Amino acid sequence: MTDQEMKLVLGGLLHDIGKVVYRQGGDRRKHSQIGCEFLRDEIGLEDRDVLDCVQFHHGDALKNAKISDESPAYIVYIADNMASAADRREQENGESGFEIYTPLQPVFNILNRNNGKKWYPPALVNVESSINYPVDEKKLYTEAQYEEIVRNISDNLKGLEWNENYLNSLLEVLEANLSYIPASTSKNELPDISLFDHVKLTAAFAGCIGQYAKEKSIDNYREKFYKKSREFYAEEAFLLASLDMSGIQNFIYTISTKNALRTLRARSFYLEIMMEHIIDELLSGLGLSLANLIYSGGGHCYLLLPNTEKCRTFFDAYIEKTNQWFLEHFQTALYIAGAYEPCSSDMFKNEPEGAYGQMFRNLSGKLSQKKIRRYTAEQIIWLNSGTDQDYSRECTVCRRIGKVNEKGVCPICSAIEELSKKVLYAEFFTVIREKQRELPLPGGFSLVADSAETLKRRMAEDREDFVRAYGKNRLYTGKNISRKLWVGNYTNGNTFEEFAEEAEGIDRIGILRADVDNLGHAFVAGFDNPENHNRYVTLSRTAALSRQLSLFFKLYINQILEHGQYSIEGKEKSGKRSATIVYSGGDDLFIVGAWNEVIELAVDIRRKFEQYTEGTLTLSAGIGVYQESYPISSIAFEVAEMEESSKNMPLKNAVTLLEDGEYHRIQGPDGERMVKDGTFYWVDFEKNVVEEKLRAVRTFFDISQDRGKAFLYNLLELIRSQEERINFARYVYLLSRMEPGNEADEIQKKAYGEFSEKMLKWVLSGKDRAELKTAITIYAYLTREEGEADSCEINSKQ
């Protein structure tokens, strides 16, 4: 990064710092002047160009400013205007004036045509914070709270050096403190974009414009970006770029090892770090900062880049080089597609109308084409030129052919095994220049785990092999601290065997796979609304949405598992879940645990997600119940199919569990359709399966203790074969045999009457019958005693 590029990023990130100082009270001058003096006098920032970016980022100040026509202040000025145009939108029936202590509104208020009126309580972002749910109460900020925020920022900025090595630390400080402060407090504008999202986008625009201006030999910034700014808004000076990694699921789950759970976590984390490393190296090579990263999660990302020949050439070469590295280390198991779409500032605010969605659709089409034509002719030739000596044996863990050690394990799986011992508890993960026996990363780098002490020692020695460090789940600042990584790393168990033993009733593990429904549509068209002329379709809202989702799945997910609430048995519950997160990314998750706890935590997550997103987004999930010895590769595949069954429901927002191969009819918007028994909308699972039918079964059998499990299993078997008329007669006969004798008390007789009436009613409806089968199976699993026969097992693997 050049000196000019660094100044533009600093100017973009710091240009509105005066707003925070202004809102703590006392000084009512313009925030640009206050911010400049705060940085100069309080923080000790001396760079005149950066201070000019802060002092003169408004047009009225620039008009008479005594600065050079080549000052970066002109670029930050237009970048600020672009970011403001992409986030500030007048409300219908908006008032005039400002409300400087107003809190932030969630973007979920207007997502997917919602008309929410909720607010975020004032908050900071850190791992100790509770989940900041939208609430009905509009709780204003106070001067004291702004004073605390200014103090936090001041204390942290004083510890930074104003150079490229500390840019990401500056981003971390601003994210922690400005994420729930509105950028605009105008009563006439929707205050749903945080000050952090605004300054980050301003810095991203500024970095791109600086490079674009250099390649186009634009010397007079005042003329181009101040006097003729309107013309520049329509110029395709930017690229919306995307990366998408393929092969993630197979890489993580196609393994065979004794330490399966620990290895799964490590393999998942390795790919997560690898993706962040790829992004960091790309941005570093382009002379840009992490401000240009719009979204990252699940092996996918969006970036804002300059539309220059240099950028396009570097991007294409970098993707090709990365895929060559994948071929050399993983053959064709992993691949990364990269593409970009030229765009203008106007397009980012959906001008002309429809331009924003079309931009994303064009980019998606280009990515799809890249995946179809993955390799160059040279790479295909290289793939076919391997010698027998190169492919000697199959790795016992990943099953790829290659060099293995005396244990039959390839070098990468061996290194992942070492990482697995540290992935939960290491504070930092450090990228170094390649060494043998370390875990490799693209571009000739390796990954090592560090404690705070070993990292300090590594940095103090100023070793040439040190590149950057990632902090986990905490805010860290320092030289080449790339950023903190929010990581869903909750764990309360180390092996499948432990989880099976801790389960209620039957010794089984549960596996949850879930992800957000229609997330791609939410990014591209989630803010479309003809009623307000699509005025909220902007890049800043997409960026804010993606960041909020990342917080939920990468940070808040830990708290949800730490404080479990839902119980399928109707008990009061508050405590740690017997489970571990294998992966939780930008919009999806994979969790292992005791079977009953997994069902319960799935409901917790679904409920909390609904609360967090105001019901504007939904989750679909698959939950598998297995013996602890069942192969993880098969589990992952089968539970993915269950998740897909949920997504095939007309409205999605569903869960599939304990399926038995049978189907029933449901009514959808386009008519009737067949769905698997075991697939339910979440609300039907909670209300009908658990609260209604499971409660009814439990209530009767708890009262009628003399009715053994044989009755229950026989009922289940007859319910499964209700298509045959003769079995209905047997079903009625079995129910009659369960009737209490004359010696029974009135409570038992009443319980039987209610139970038999419900059972006769439910068995006649396909939907009720499917819910009843699941309820009985859950009850049988919950009450299974050691040594009891597996009569209720759905199939042999479970």
C-alpha cells in the first residue's frame, strides 16, 4: 500500500469521528472541525493530509479550503457523499431537524417488506456483550454514554501507529465502538445505518477512487471530484467482486479418524482461516484494506474494488495462482471461483431502478461460468502429468492419494491433527512464511497457533517470517493484527461417545445442519419495495445485513448454546448445552451433541434468530439421530438431505428429523404436495409434535405405568402402516386393550378416555399421523432404559 492509499483509508475511516465527540456535549461547532482538533490535539495525529480529509469532507468547507487541487480531501469528500447517498434515505412523512441521541434502527425493520418500528438498545460489540436484540422501546443515548465511547476510542487510538500495519486495528476499534451508533440523526432520514458501516464504506470508496484516478491520470481532484462530482457518480469506476470456494463440505466431512469430532472442528476452522487469508492477501496485493470487504462467510465473499486494468489483471492472476496451489496440495478437492462486475456509484443506490439487483445477478452468472470452466489448459496438462511416485498411498484420514507418514496420514491431515489440539483454546492464529511441518496456506505461507505470550515474542523479535495474526473472539490491536475472527466455538464435550452417554434416554448423538432460507434473494432484492419506490435498495444496507448475520452465527451462537432454554420435556431449563459447534459461518451451521439437546438447541436457535431478524428471515434444518460409531461422512451427507427436505417445503422455514421413508400430503400455495413424514414447519413441530402430541403420549404413559413399552411400539408400528384397512382395525383393538380395568381410579380412566379419543382422531389425518409418529419416537427415545430392545429404532443406523 502506498502512502497515498494509506492516507485515503485513514481519512475515510476517521472523517466522521467528530460526530461522536460532538454528541458527548459541550462543543456545538461543526463536527468536521471538532474531529480534526480531536485527532490532532487529543490523539496526536500529525499528518496534514489526513487531517484535511477530516476537516474538509463537506462541500461548504471545501469551497474555500486552502488546500492543493491534488489533496486526498477531495476524494474523501466524494467517497463520503457516495456512502451517504447509499445509506441515508428520507423517511415517508419525515420531520425536519436532528435528534442527536437517537438510537440505531435495525435494517430488519425494512427487510423483505417488513414495516418494523424497533430499535437497538445502545451497546458496544464485544464477546462479553449479551445479544443485542431489536426492541420496541426507543432508548436514547446519553451524553455519558458518548463520553465513554469517546474515551474508549481515544485510549485505543493512542496506542496505534499511523501506518499500514495498524489499519486493521483501527477498523477493529471503530467496529467495537460505532456499530450501534447511527451515522445520521436527521429526523427526516431512516437511522438504520451505523456510523461504523458508513465510515467503512467511505474508506472503501476512497481507496478505489484513489487507484482509479491514478490509472486514469486524473491530477486535478478538485475539478473531477468536487466541481464535476455528478458526472463521476455515473462512471463505472468500481468493481463488485466475489469469491466462492467449492469443495468445502467434502473436505470437512469426508474423513475417517478416531478423533472425528476434534478433527471436524479443526478442518472447518482451517478452511475458515484459509478463506480469510486468501481475502487478506488479495486486498494486500491490490493496495486495499479490509474496509473493502463487504461480506465474508461460508466460503463466499463480496468485495468492492477499483475498476482498473491493474486490479483486473492482478485479480485474475491471483485466482489462477490460488487454484494452482489447490491443485498441488488437494488435487481437485478444493477450488475457488472469482469474478467481478463493473459498476458505478449510481448503481450502488439502485439508479437507474433495478440496476442494483442486476449487478448482483450479472456477477452470480459470471461466477457460475467460472465454476463450469475451472482450469486453464496448462493446469489440465499439469493435472495429467503426475507420476506413479507422486501417488503412492491413500491417506487413512482424507482418502486422497499421495505421500503419507508411517501412520498412513498425509502431511496436511497430520498438520490438521496438530491444529485440532489447539483450535479451541489458542488465542491467536498466526500466518508465517512457509515452514516444513506447519499447516500450509496459499501463496507460500503457513498457519500456527499462538498464545498472547508467544505472539508478543514473535512480534518483538521482528522476525521476517511473521506476516499477520488473527485474534479469536476478542478485540486486539497491534502491528499486523489482521483482525479478530468471531468464531462459533462453543463446546461442552470432546467425543461422540461422551455426547451419546450424556443424552436423555437412548444413547445417541444428534447432528444439526441448518442455514438461512433465501439469503441470496435477501442480499440482492431484500430491500426492494415498490411502495417506497425501492428507495432503500443500497449497498450499505446489504453490508449492514451481512454484518449482523455474521455476528449472530459467529458470535451470538455461543451464548445461545451457553444458556439453553427450550425443553422438549416441558421442563424449566437454563444451562449449558451438551453439544459442540463444528461450524457456524455467515449463514449456516453444523452442531453435534446429545440427541435430545440438539433438538432443543435447534429450537432455541430458531426462536432467537426470529427475534434477532424480526421474523424477516427464516432457517431450515435437518436433525439426524445416530449411534456414535456411525461414519461421519455418511452422517453429514444424510443430514444435508434432511435439510434439503426442509427447504423443499412450500414456505421453507422447516425442520426434518426422525424420518422413516413415508410421506404425507400438505397444502401449499400452488396446491397439494407430498412431503416426508418427519418434515414439519417449525411452528408445527413445536406446537403440534411437542406441545400437543408428545405431551399427550407422555401424560398417558406416565399415569398408566402398567402399560409397558410393548404397547407403545405396537402402536407406532400400526400407525406406520395405516394405509392398510386391516391395520386400522388392529389399531382400534390395541387401543381397546389399553383401557383400564374396573380396579383403576377415575384419573386413569379419564386419562385413557382423552388419550384414546385423540389417538383415533390423529391416525385418520396424514399430517397428524406424521406428527404422532415423531412424537411417539421422541418419547420412546427419552424413556429408553439401558439394555432395552431397539423396537422403536427407525432404521439400523439410528
